[in-house]
Amino acid sequence: MKHKLKHLKSKCAACERPGREMNKEHVFPRWLILRTNTHNTGIRWGELKRLPALKATIPLCTECNKILGKELEEPVSKLFDEIESHQGISDLDAELLIRWLWKTEGLIWIASNPNDKYTTVYTLRERVLRPIDNIREHLVLAVSLIEGLHPKSDDLPMGIDSDPELDAIFVSGVFSKIAVMVLLDTFIHLLPEVFSYYRLAPRKEPVSDAKLFYPQVGFKDDVEAVGVTLLASKLIEKAHDDFWKQVKISNDIKW
């Protein structure tokens, strides 16, 4: 993977601007790597069978690295503590987690497809930081908590399970003790029953910071969580791709 990313050093993976002061951004954030113990056990990465998680990096300009850290990584690291201790999720928390998942998936996609353009519509930075438009009320955050670590596991999960062909909304993965998905409300019926879900409000309100969503423990251990989430993701991912193929043909979507 390392040799494939050499040309990215000429431009930022997040804003795509050339000639910027660059540094290395962890594809998975350092706080999550330490939380899951994958700095010791390693992760599957590119053509390598195993790589220490802290070595999985991608070029990012210092400006993007700073703003993404402030707007996403710092608050999400605290949010993980709150979710795993059953303190609940607010509407603003749900949007924050959705943006973070899109950012994480985006960095992995760019690292895996260094010769392709992320999108012709917007940069990764624009996508994860700009206001969510009228699609907001159709976004669903699904979460299922994990009770504990499997006896044969040396670390907690940390990985994206989704890789859609067309869809830019659906993303799924298991991180630490949290299995999570972002999907359109049209496909709620495809969620496994072990997932609790929350539909975002049409717009942000003064009470958007109130804790409204309390995900339940749905998995006994990490092995069960990874298996169920991965299997369900394939089905929901295909449903999203098929949906957008139909939209492209009919062009009758209202939002």
C-alpha cells in the first residue's frame, strides 16, 4: 500500500489542494487504535497481511488535520466513552458520529483507490464538514453495544465493513464495543433486531443536545458483533446501491 500512496504526497487527501504543508494522518485515529489495542496486535492493510495500526497513515495537510481533529476526532473520542457507559446519544451526537464514520470510510477509500477521484461533487473535507441538507431527516444511525471481549480475542474490533459501489450514505463497522451503521430510513427493515436505531430530526433544534437515544447491548462478544454486522452490511449495502441506480434512471427523487 505504501508505494501506491506516494503521489498523494503532492496533494491533501481531504481538501485535494496541492502545495500544502503536509503531515501523516492515521487512517484510524490514534485514540481508537489505543482503545482497541490494535497498536499491539495490528490490522489487515492493503496488500500486507498485518500492519501495526499506527503505521496505517495517509498524507493530509496540516490545516485539514487540525480542523478534522477539532471538529470530529476530539468530540467523537469523548462520545465513545459516553456511548459505552450507556449515557445516551443526542441528535447532535448522532450527526457527529455519522460525519466521523463518513470521514473514516473516506480516508480508507482514498488509501485503497489512490488512482481514482473520491468524487466530482465535493472533497472529503467538504463532505464531512458542510451542513447536511434536506436528506438529514432520512438519515438513520443504528447502534448495538457489545458486552465483552471473546476469550480468544487479543484486541477489540476496529474496521469498516461497507464498500458500496454507488451509494455515499451507507457505512458500517465495529469499533471497540460499538457496532454501528448509517443508512437511509427506507432500509430500516433490513437491520438485524439486535440494533437500536435513531432517525435524525429534519433540522437542528435548541434541544438537539438532549440525550434521546439509548442503544442496547445486542452482542455477547466482539466475534458475534463482527460476524452479524458484516453479513447484514452486504445486504443493506446492495439495497442502497440498487436504490441509487434506480434514482439515476428515473430521476424522480424528492430530496
